[in-house]
Amino acid sequence: MRRALVLAMAGLLAAGCPAVAQTAEDRETIIGSCLEDLQLSEAGCACVADQAEGDLDATTHHLFALALSDPTAMAAMAATTGFTPEQAQAMTDFVTTAPTQCARTTMQ
């Protein structure tokens, strides 16, 4: 999950994203990546998806999911729209904190 995000971030900082809605498909992408890459429990991955919906604005949420499923498409989307340094930082902060927080929460 983190590796895919890091690879996609380079293309984002110089580009941007249109306003989009958070979707069930994005949620499933996040959960699927979490289960495969982080190997958290289903509850832990649902927690990560819930946090993504709460911590990231809709555009950043969509780009995060796209980075996990198709970094090339994400870079193409970013190249045609605007993505702020604040959104990039929010995504980075999320990736570095949410999985650990959710792993701890669901282990209790």
C-alpha cells in the first residue's frame, strides 16, 4: 500500500485532481489492498477504509484508491487537474498513521 502510494506521489505534486465523490468502489479498493499488502484483519481494513473516508477529502480519497489500484491512471488523472501540497501531505499522513492505529484498535 505504501509503496504504490510513494510511486504515484511524484506525479501528483505537479498536477491536480477534480472534485470527486467517495465511492463504494474506492472503499473496496482500499480494503482489498489493505488485506493483501498489510495483511490486517477484515475489521482492521474496514477501520482503515473508515479512516480514509473521514481523514481525506473526496478528491484525495479517490486518488489514494486509484494509487492502490492503478498508479498510471492516477498519474494521468493528476496530470490533467490540480493536486495541492496539502492534499499530498494529508495522504502521506494517512498512510503513515491509519494502518498502525487500526491494527492496534482491532487487536484490543
